[in-house]
Amino acid sequence: MPFNIRRKKHRQGSALAYALVVLAATSIILVSILGFISSQIRNASYTLSREQAFQAAEQGIQFYKWYLAHQTDGRTAAQISAFWSSGTAYGVASDYVADVADPSGGDMGTYRLKVTPPASGSTIVTVTSTGEMNRFPGSTRTIRVRFRRPSWSENMVLANDDMRFGEGTVVTGKIQSNKGIRFDGYANNVVSSALTSYTDPDHSGGSEFGVHTHVNAPPSTGSTDSFRPLEAPPNAVPARPDVFAAGRQLGVASTDFNGVIAVLADMKANSNVSPNKYFASSGNSSSGRKIVLKPNHTFDTATVTYNTLTQDIISTGSVSNYSIPKNGIIFVEGNITLSGQINGDKITVVAANLTGSGAYASVYIPNDLLYTNFDGSDVIGVIAQQDVNVPYGSDTNLVIDAALVAQKGKVGRYNYGDHKDSITVNGAIATNERYGFAYIDGTGYTDRYLNYDNNLLYYPPPYFPTGTQYQVDLWEEL
């Protein structure tokens, strides 16, 4: 075969081999590109589906928030308890599952709700919502939210009057009033008022901020009682971390003290069911009942008569002993002198005259009222229709472990013209009128310590007044 013919065939063979190599490489590249594009499309679709599952889970949370509002807003503690124990609340006895619609009207997935109702003595509801899309079954997103009804025990001091906290007062916990607050002590938490400005009744001059101080700003020391222009509109509210460690808030929502009457009626109804404890009125405003709580889950009680000027006991009847009721409510249709110690109990002691005649009832605390445990297993609530008062013959150094409410009167001590050393309240105070255990003339308790019990945030006393709505307390994705 001629050389040129062999060379031509060799070139043709080489071109064919080269073409095959190029074709193979191109095929590999195209297959890789198509695979990459396909995987990216699938990954994008999966990512979209995951985001849609998250949105579905969030939709479930928002639905349950709406559901709670329609089922529980404005209800009493007893009505809410009945709702949770009825077995019909969505998501409690069994999972609640709902479809998630797509824009065209079909179903694109579901959300599934698991609900943990409040434990005894708590207002906490936990809702776990899981979203899942039909396109990727098994690929889910889950959100857990904690709801609670804010209790009156969430503030160290909650008031319905102008308030004044003097120098030397140290407060741990939130302070809030429907009116103005003059604060000259040291606040570790937020101090808030429903007012943006008010006229301080303790001095003349113009209006100052709803929460203001008369303490001189550093490096100056001391305080002045006269009007403080820098603590008044139209100036900007100064930070003053030397007084307000966590700041102050103005124009917050007010709290309805008149609404507590419904809570008192509910407590009376729940105390009057055997084996719970209701004690009828003696019909005499100078008499009442002494209650001494005991760490063995019982309490001693006896009828008493009072010195109406000092609120001290002058005579005591025979003593009876009862078990602390299971629902934690002790209701007296009259005055109460309260002291003692608990160990592992949650209890609310109520003094209220709801008979329609006679004087409003008060609670007097002359001696220590104590917890054994500070882990939330011990809780005491004290609710008085009129005053929660520390009488004349009180301990020189007094400790009160409790959440205190005075619906129509005040939490505090009258000016008996005497001198006591220290009073410590570990708990919370809600007072309709201006609270106080000391007076500007130097009488009363020299040292006053108000320490908020953080356990009251999630475990208020039984049947304690709460806000009207469940609020989101914690949000997390699992």
C-alpha cells in the first residue's frame, strides 16, 4: 500500500479517536452539569420545603395563641382550670393536626400540636408545633413555645397609687404603678409607671416624669426634696444607672385592682367545698381569726379579738388544727392574724368580707411568715380585701416570705410612733394605696429589704390574680 494512503488512513483514525475522546469528555461534563443542576434544584426545593415546614410550625403556634385567647381571655382561675381539665382542649389528650393550604387551594402540608397544660399552681402552657410538607415527608421543623398568664406576683411592687421609695431602700424585682413613682433608693430591675408625668404630692412645683428620682447625679451625693427640672418634661429621660440599674419605663398598661373582687369571690367558692377551708364571719370588726401555718402541712387556728388601735391580739379562743387544703385556699370572712412556716406547700390565705355588710377585712402579720424551701416548692399568697398590715406589736426584725395583695387598702404599717430595726419581704407586694413600713419622721422600720422571689414568676400562689391574656414567655426551635 502506498505510503500516502497509509498516512491518510492513520490521520482519519486519529481524528476519530480524538472525536471519541472529546465526545466522552463532553458527555461526562454534561452529565456532571446536569447532575449538579438536578441536585441544586432538588436542594433548593428541599430548602424551600424546610422553610415552608418552619412557617407551618409557626402557623400552628399562632393558631394556638388565637385559640387560647378565645377560650380563656377574661376567665377566672377556676374557669381556666376547668378548661384545662375538661379533656377537650386542643392538643392535650391527643395531638391536634391541621392542614396547611397552598395558594391554589390545595393542601401542601400539616402542622401537629402537642400541648402540655399548666401543672397545679402554675399558669405555664407549653406548645410544641411540628410542620411537615407533603413534598418531603419526614423532613420536619419543630418550634416549642411557652405561654403564661402574667400574675400579680411578677412584680416586687405593684401599686395603684403614687409611690415613694426613700433613700436606703434596695429593691430586687420589677416595680410598677398605675400612678407616679418617686424612687430615691436603688432598683435592680425596671421601674415603670402608667403615667408619663405627674405632680409629686410630696413637694410643690411642676410635673415630673412618671418615674423620677430626687437623688443627686454623681459625682454629687445626697438628694433634695424640691422640684427637679432635669427629671421633668420636656427633657429627655436621663438614664441614671446609679438609681435605676435596669432603666425605667413610662406610659405602660395599667392594672385593674377593682377586678380582684371577682377573684375573691372565686376563691370563696373554692374554699367552701369540703375538705377545703372556709371560715364564716364573726360579725364583729374587732374580732377575727388567728392562723399559724406549720411545716407538717397543717395549720392552727383560733378566734381572736383585737385592740382596734394597734391591731394586736388581746384575747384568743380555743385552738383547732386542720390540714392545709389540697387546692391551697384558706378563706376567712373577716380579719386574720397570720404567721408560721410551711414546708412543701402552696397556699393562699384570704381575708375578705363578701357578705354585703360589715367592714372590709384585713390581714395582720406580727411575726415571721417563712418558707422552708426556696426552690419553688414553698409558696404563700396573702390577699386582704383591705390592708395587709404589720401591727404595733410586730417583731423588731421581721421576715415575710410571701406575695402580698391589699385590694382596697395598703401593704405596710401605720405610724405608731415607734422604732423597729428591719423588715424583709421575700416575695411580692401589690397595694392599692401607697405602701410603706417607715415614715419621714424616722419612725417604723429603719431598714427595709424587698427581695423578689423569682419562683413567683412561673408559680404564683393558688388562684392568685393574673393578667387577662396568655403571653409568649419563651420561643425556641428544637
